[in-house]
Amino acid sequence: MKAVDGLAGRFIVEPGKPFKLSKLDPDDTAGLEDKPRYAGVLQRNIRRLFRLQTLLAASEDYAILVILQAMDAGGKDGTIRHVMTGLNPQGCRVTSFKVPTPEESRHDFLWRVHKAVPKRGEIGIFNRSHYEDVLVARVHRIVPKRVWAARYESINDFEALLARNHVVILKFFLHISKEEQARRLAERIEKPHKNWKVSPSDIEERKFWDDYTEAYQDALAKCSTPHAPWYVIPANKKWFRNLAVAQILADTMAGLDMKYPKLSYDAHELIAALKSPA
């Protein structure tokens, strides 16, 4: 399983190094053959994540922030559903960032994001994030270039602040091809239990594929840092996407210096008291 163990190093965007999104294959599976053979690896990581979440909650030393970004139909919801399925919902919160409300628009672009950052002992998952302000805002020219271009530095400063306060940040870009996106959107439209998720604007956005690719490439290159790295996860194969995200997340959490707190009482005395007659 050496291929599985090396996924973080394979898919990380190396800070400060040249990066081309077009050179990464969305069909890549790191040499792993098929879903049935590696389904057990995903399930083991889901069990690992539950144990690590329990340790995270007990120690209260760190918070975990998972950021998911992708083109439409890239698999953000599916990743949350399959990878986070074994977590205790009491210590895990998913936040979806949509069009800013009037109140949010009257603040700086990071205001609504900071409010959603998990506290130590908890896991937070962002379905889209503050990166929309250098993606959608850029592609659709919602703000001038001088505004969105300055946001990369603000984002890096913001994430550095979180990291200094023991928020462990993992950012995953779920990388699909334009052809795979078309197939998934068509599948959604054809199925009544899925077509409510599709709107004409989703199809219209495909016209901006190249613009979004360029915007993502810049965001990934400029904002992958040692304390908040970006991982580009090949996501054409859903089974591999789930396996890779779960493996990287579990390995990162396992590498943290977390310990269960020492008891403030003598456990043996407490057990003896329970066994003694009332």
C-alpha cells in the first residue's frame, strides 16, 4: 500500500514552486487499479478518523479546517457524504458559502468566514470558501482586478493567523475534466432525485471553464503555504477522490501531538467506590 501512503506528497501544491493545473490528470489514481480492491482502505481511514476525532475533542489542542473547492459537479457534497460519514456530528460542522447576504456584503470578505472557523477540539468543513472571492469575483468581474488581486495576501495572512492559533488547515481542490463535468450534469438532469440541484446557470458557467481554470491555478499557486497547503485531488474517479481525501486527512491528524488529558481523580478509587455496597 505504498502508493496509498504517499498520496499527500503526490498531490500537494509545493509552496513557492511553479505550478500548472493543466499538467495534472483528473483521471490519475496513483497506480491504484479499481474501487473494489481499495474500498477497505477507505473504510479503515473512516474508522481512523472517528478515533482521531475523539482524541481531538478530548485534547482540545487543535481545530481541523477542511476546505473543499471544485468546479460545478466536482464532488464536494459527495466527498463530505462519503469521507465524513463516520464522524460524530456533535464535533463536526459543515458550512456552505453561497452568494453573500446584504449584511455579509457590508463587511470585509473574510468576516463571514472567520465566524465559521471551528474551535479547538472540533472539525469544520467548508463547502466552498473565502476562495470564491478570488474565483467567482475574478471571473465575473464583480470587483476590479486591484481588489481581487490584493486578496491573495489577505487570505495568506488570515490562514497564517489561524495556524498560529492551532487551526490545522487542509485545502482540497477536486480536479475533474470538462467532459466529466458534462457527464455528471447530464446525469443529474435526467434523474428526478438529482435534477433539483441543477440550474440553467450551471450550464451557462461552463462557458467560463478556461477562465475558472486560470483563476484556480493562480489561487492554488499563490495560496499554498507550509501551514495551509493545497492538494489537487484527481476527482474523475469518485472512489479515488474519497480514498485520497480520507487518507490525507487521517494521516495529517495522526501526525498531530495530541494526547488524552490526565485524569484529575484516581480511576481505581472511583471503580472501587462503584463496586462497594451503597
